[in-house]
Amino acid sequence: MRRAISLRLETTPEQDAVLLRTLADCRDCFNAVAEFGWKNRVWNGVTLHKATYYDLRAEHPTLPCQLVISSRMKAAEAVKSALVLLKKGKKVSVPRTEQGSVRYDARTYRMEVGNGIVGLSTVAGRIKLPFHLHAHSEHWLNRAAGFDSADLICRPSGWWLNVILTIDQPEVERVGNVIGVDLGINRPAVTSNAVFLGKRRWKEIEKRYFRLNRKLQSKGTKSAKRHLKKLARQQF
């Protein structure tokens, strides 16, 4: 079983500069591979690697080779999605990002859960950064049996690392009982043995979001669109 959690990283101004350079190099690698793949209508990873890897290593000598490869892998995925849409008659263009993200794997990042530190490969070598997380994320982090990929993202609130965790599947004892679940009106769900799931106020919250979204969509201004994007991250 896998879970995704977000870690907020604590950085110094010097580390900010290093992470920004790393992010910029990965963005440039992504865009270069995506442009080549789109122009030549190819998304095969081996073909893209042979055609772009050595040039990108020469252009970005301080970027770890594994981050060059991970950027190429992301670009291959984006090109494949774009070409599939193009084949279906959709209007698409070459995949391109202005900011992007940095994808890490087991060779390029290391979690020190007990110390609350994560180590990341960058253009200035491996750096260690303290992290903070929500109590819900901490619950899953403490149950992690392993770590998969992670994506480094720069937001207005700072640097965030989205980590995919491997969680051991809990053993469930079969007791032979059958429980039905009904999607409720006043509650999100109700079981056949009278267990009410969720809070009563969820419906009013959902209605408030709906009214606010409708009002912002009718305005159509730039500030309204920014507000809509902000609301999209808050809804569940």
C-alpha cells in the first residue's frame, strides 16, 4: 500500500539559492527532452536518453546525472500523454514548464525520520534539510516501511517535498460479518450497524464551496481565477 505525504522544508538563504539552481537545471532538461520528443514524435525512454543525455550533461555539468535522467523520464511521460491526446484529435502543443519540479528516487534522496531531516542531491552536492509535517502525515510517516519517489516543489509558502511512502498492508481477520455502507445526506456515510462517519457540518461546507465557486466563475476576472485555484487546493 502506498501513501503520499507533504513535508515542508526549512531552508537557509544559501540553501534556497542551491535549490533554485537545481530546479532551474531540471526544468531546462525537461523542456529540452520534451521539445525533442515532440518534434520527433517519440517518447521511448531509451531513444530519448541516447539522443539527449550527453548534451544535457555537458550543458549542466553540476546537475547530478540521476536528476538528468529523472527529468528525462518526466518529459517522456509528458510527451506520451500529449501525443496520445493529439492522436485522439485534441488540441495540444509541446509539453513545457516554466517552473517544474525535481523528481528524486532512492539514489538521490534519503529520509532520516528520527532526526526529522531529509538529504537531497543538488547542483552543490548533497544537502540536509530539516522538515515539518502535519500530524496526519506524521502518522503515515511513522508507519512507513520504505520510501519511493519524491518531488521537490517551490511554492509561495516555501519548499515542499511530496514523498510516496510504502506502508505494510495490515492483516485483517475475517470474521464472516457483512456490513453495508450507505452514502448519507446529513453525514458522508452510514454503516448498517449504525456507525455514522464524518461530521454533520460537511454538507454545509460543501454548499458554501459550491456557492463561492459559482460566484467566482461568473466573475471571470484574474483575481477570481486565482481565488478559484486557491480553493481547489482546499477542497477534498
